[in-house]
Amino acid sequence: MYAMEFETDVRGQYIKIPDYQKFKFKHVKVVLMAKETVEEPEAKRYNFDDLAGKLNWNGNAVSIQRKMRNEW
């Protein structure tokens, strides 16, 4: 088995593989690791603060769960 380890900068959706001809038309396994954590952009997260306190329910949660389990 031939393995290669290298570091590169991601500048778009493509990563430059040095000496890629050795891997052309071969099945390869690619592992990506970053030294720092990758965080999601703030735009993709949903803020649920506007929904807090909107649900008013006066039932017994335990009895409802037991009833739902018995339906199976």
C-alpha cells in the first residue's frame, strides 16, 4: 500500500494533491483533519428564543407517555 501525507490550504471546493498521478484511477480513502474546530456559520443556526414560553399545556406528562407506549 502506498500512502502520502501532506498539508495544504483549502481555497475553494478543490484541494491540490501533490503528485496526484500515482493515485489516478485508483480507489483512495481521504481523511480531512483541521487543527482548530470548524464552526457552523451563524446564519445556519436557528434561534429558538422567540418560541420560549409559547406552549401552554396542563396535562400529566408521565401519564401521557405511558399511554403512548401502550399504543405500540
